Amino acid sequence: MKTVLVVEDEIAISQVLKAYLKKANYEVEQVFDGNLALAAFLRMQPSLVLLDVMLPGKDGWSILKDIRQHSSCPVIMLTALDDVSYRLSGLNGGADDYMSKPFIGDEVVARVNAVLRRASTLEDGDVKRFGHLIVDFKAHRVTLNGRDVELTPRDLSLLLFLAKHPNQTFTREQLIDQVWGMDYNGTDRAVDLAIKRIRKSLLGWTSTEGEIKTLRGLGYQLCVY
């Protein structure tokens, strides 16, 4: 059974989330103080985190940063601040989705299901080798010439997806849908910027082994030889 950690200081909201998630057959653990969130996360090792932004003690942005230092576990941010800048801050900080209050319980469950489905496509436990580039989908780890490739969680998720489907071309819209979700609120320009950062991180990958190609008018593919 998959587990969800709910970090939300409003007890009534937390209880509603717990009820809907348990009805959907998730195990649920609740934390009401930001200072206790990371310890609960490390102990519980949940499948997903529902993380409020405004919390007593440590705020949600800081907790998200802490989690990303330890794990690529999916995180959905919850906030009463319905502002695009906050939404983008969450996604750029490594969140997998973002929901503004008030929300409907069934919608939260649907978002949780969708995020976990996307994550599961990258967690089948196999390792792929493309010359000196090694992609470990279960560990969410990429190494090149024996060294870890440092990427933000969002850029890493994009590279993992492309590596999962080598020599297949995807449009920007398909990548946003499959990797970041239809609720992503940025522009497709973000895909171009992410690809640029990934290419920079893979400069040691020889052109005889593979490359991330741009197919003009079509999209991107991880081309391997």
C-alpha cells in the first residue's frame, strides 16, 4: 500500500485529506508543524508528500528543499496563495504539482494518483547504459564517466523520461504532459531551457555514444548510437 505524508497545520483540512486518501486506499501520516516534517519524512519514507506552504516553524519551501537533498519523492504543494509566482516557485524548487486552497478532496486524490503514475514510469528498477552515461531509474541517479550528474529535480525527471524512451521524439507539449503534468503553469520555453541545462551537464558524453537532439518542428529525443 502506498503511503502519503500530509504536512498541514490546519487540523480540519488535514483530517479531510486523510479521510479522502484512506478511502482511496492510501496509508496516511499527518504532521502539523514544519519543524517535525523532515524527521517524519526520513522515518516514514512515503510514496508522496502533500506539503502546505504556510506552516508554523519551518515553511513549506524550506521543507521542500530539505526533502530534495535526500530524495526525489513526489511532492505536491498546498497553499492558500493563488499566485502564479508562488506556483512557479514551487515547481522550480522541485515540486511535482501545486494546488491552491480551497480544493475538493476528490481532486486532491486525482492529483496524487496522477503524480504517482508519472513517477512509477521511472521506477521500474532497471538501469540503462548509454556508453559512459548510466541511468538508474529506481535510484533516480545519473552518472557520467563514473561521476554523478548534478541536475535539479525537474531537469532530472526530464532526462530520466527521455532515457526511458531512447530514440523517440517528443514535442514540448508531450514532455510537459508526461513529465511535469498538464497542470504545469509555465510555457513550453521551459522545456528548451531545461534541455539546454541538461546538455551542459552532459558535456563529457561523447558524440559517438549519444546526444539530445533537436528535431526542428518536431521536438527532442535522446539519440543513442
